[in-house]
Amino acid sequence: MIIILPITVFAQENRKNTYAIMVGPMVHFYKYDHKIHASYGLEASYWGNFPVGIDLGAEWERGKIRIYTEMEAGILFAGAAIGPVYQYNYKLKENNFGLQGSLWANAFLGFDARWKRLNHETIFSPGTYLKLPAFSDIDLHNE
């Protein structure tokens, strides 16, 4: 939050009212039980008040599904996000709610470092993703 607030205040001056909806796949890597596990996801983000946005995603890992949303703040190639996460472990029939945050860097192909706090456990998962604009009113030809 210390990073997000100054960026938000700074960007409110002299900004145009534009929006963009970005969609794409993600993959993250987790280490537990002395093995590396991968999760695969799909995420959509809405940027309507640059540099502040919100995302919604779903992530599948062997035996688990996660659904999350995050408040994001970013500038062209870097940003931070934080928000709630829900995980259902269908092998154990177990529900967990928690918090996750990430630091990311990208143009369209990106990398992120994600932390989750679920079921009294902190999980670190680096990952990569591809985000492409699905809808936008940004006109790059008249900038």
C-alpha cells in the first residue's frame, strides 16, 4: 500500500479518462513436499482510472482451484497488486480464504512475484503471463 498510494495521487493530475480491459493466461510455480508444482490460470484486468486497476482471475492446480481479485496500481512497465483469494481443495473438500499480493513487470509478456497467505501458511510463487488488450478506448494514433 505504501507503493500504491503515492503512484495513485501523482497520476490523478492531468490524466485523460481512458480504459483498457486486458485478458490472458498465467502460470505460477510453487515448491512444497520437496517438489515444484505449477498452476495455470486466466486473468482479466480493468484499467479505467490509470494507474489504478482491478483484476479477476481463476487458477487451477492439481486438486485445487483458486479465485481472486486484486486492486492494482502500476505505471507502464511495473506495478503492485493486493486482494482476497479463495481456494477450494477438492481432494480434501476444504475451503480457505486468504490474502495475496504481487509485484509485476511487463509490457504484454510479464513476470510476477506473488505471495499468498492461505490456511495459516505463506506461499511464494513466481510466475509469468501474457496479457493482451480485449477492449480499449486508447487511441495511440492521436496521442
